[in-house]
Amino acid sequence: MTRFGSLLFNAGFAIGAMHYEDHYLGDDRQNRMVLSIAPERRAFADVDMIVDSGAPWCLINPEFYDAWGLEFEKDYEPAHAMWIRGMRWLGHLTRTNLILKADDGESLIVAATFFIPAIQSFEIWNYPNFLGLDGFLNRIRYAVDPAENVFYFGPL
């Protein structure tokens, strides 16, 4: 643990820390904070997600919807819209608990709101997964050590 991390733990700010990747799926053109996240009910189904403080909710590839065991009312028309990289997508909101798996300290379970885009059978989803501000980040305390690629977290 770095000296900075020790201060965060000792001050009670963080209960855990995890290392993050700084590129998403081999895209070396842009630096990102990419955390490996899993839903509480499917702790084995880790998915790489970009930390995005500008996204209103978390966003996940619709193909992961079933694998993660996410649910919304079956006969429910899309009631929400989200702008994703300049395109407006209709979709559903759902909630699930996510696990921040600590490499050091304690893991943390966080209730997260996800936007699930409603795509047609002929459409291919080419966007990354995101951890959004209102759907996730504003429900935890977090700090980043970019020199060590460490994401510190704790409950509010």
C-alpha cells in the first residue's frame, strides 16, 4: 500500500482499494480508469467498466443483461432516454448491487442504477460499459492514485 493509501485507510475515508487498468480493451489511444466489477448475485461475472463522472447512470452492454440476472417489468415500454456518444437511446432503468472487490482492505457492496439500452435484434452494441455518477459514484467515497493505478473506496 502506498503512503497516500495508508492515510486514506487510517483517516477512515476508504475501507478498500483496487487496482485499475488505464485502457479499455486494448484501446491505447485514450487513458481511462477501468474497474473490474461484478453484480452481487453473480460474483463470478466480472465486467470491465469505465469510471465516467459525466454519465447520469451506469451503462452496460445489453448482452450482459441476462448474464447479470438484471430484471425489469417484462411488458414495460422503454421509459427513459440517454445520450450516448451523440446518439439518443431509449431503454430501461434497473438496480442491482455491485461488488467493489478489494485488492487491499475490505470489499464494498453498492446499490447501482443501470441504464439498459433497448436495441433491435439487428443492432450491434459497440459502446463500452460505464460506471455513472448518479447511478453509482455519488453513493460512495472514492479517491484515485494515478501514479499507482489504485482506486480507493468507502461507504458514505
